[in-house]
Amino acid sequence: METVLEYFWELLRGAIALKPEAFQQIQTLPLGGVIATAVVLLAGFSQAVGQGIILFANRVKPLRFAFSLVIGAVLFAVGVWFWSVSTWLVTEFILGKKDSANAIIRTVALAYAPQTLSIFVALPYLGMPLSIILPVWSFLAYLTGMKAVMGLSIWQAFWCGALGWAALQIIQRTIGRPITKIGRWLSNTAAGVNLVTDLKDMEDEDGKYPGAREG
């Protein structure tokens, strides 16, 4: 267990630092798939915590709050998996690269390492810049990984990611709609309320959220 944790933190730091060696190493580790999954779940959990103001504003109870964070992390991981698969399809059928789908899934998963810092999006003043910087940082990690593992050029990696993302959007808006509805249902069930994600819709006449206390 200690060795797995050591590898986990080593690869996490390496991916955040945009080191190609981290993406190459995760392909050969016996537990590389486990580590990749852990990175994505941690990124999803961190993002859920960073966006916890939505749960607070919806007055979600403490136990359900914690459960909602876990569900948020799992749904985040599912989204990453679908993007990984759509990216693999692009490399397979458009670029003609006969690489392992498993290799691309691990690469894409590790590229989400910078988003393990999403918890800091909740910080005043720094939150908005970080919400922009972290996805860009992850995409740079993705380009680094695809170049190192798949032998793609920067532009090939860029278009694989862009077309994979576009394919994912099409899937989500067509045959993936039932899955999207299931994800929304799970989020609402975990929270115990129908979550309102647009905070402007929750403001009362005084510009405060329901349940907000006087300062």
C-alpha cells in the first residue's frame, strides 16, 4: 500500500509539473489503472468541494452534503471516461493510430492531475482565475501525455482532444441524454432536494440566498 501511495503522489506531482515521464510511467505500472482512477476521483471530489457553495445555498444537510460530494466525484469520473473513449475513437479511426484504448484512458485520466487543486476555486478573489487556469493546465497536461505516450505531434494531440470533446458533446445531446438525466437524478437524490445550480435564481428580494443569516 505504501508503494502504491508513493507512486500515486509521484505521478500526480509529475503530471502537474507537465513531465512526460509521468505519463510514460503510468502505462507500465501494474496498478497504473488504479492510480489513474484515483487521480480522476480526487479531481472530481476536489471540484465538488470547490463548488460546495451550491450545496450550501440549497441547504443540503451535512450527511447528504458528504454523499453529494462522493456522487459528484463519481459522475465526474464517468465524464472523463467518456471523453477518453471518444478521444480513442478519434485516434483509431481518423488518425489511424492503433494504440491501446487503455493507454489513452490512463493518459487522459492522469492529465486531470491539475484539477485536484479545484478545491481552491472556493477561495475569494482567486476562485475565478483558478476556474479558468486549471482546465487549461489540464489540457496542457493532456497534450504532454498524448505526445509522450502516443508519439503524436502537438497539433495532432490538440485535434484529437478537440474532436474527442466535440464527439462527447454530440453523444451527450443525443443518445447520452438518458445518462445525463440519470446523473442529474443521482445528484438530486443524494442532496435530498432538486438542486438549483444557478445561484441567481436562488436570491430573494434582498439579494440573499434562502437561509442566509444576517451578518
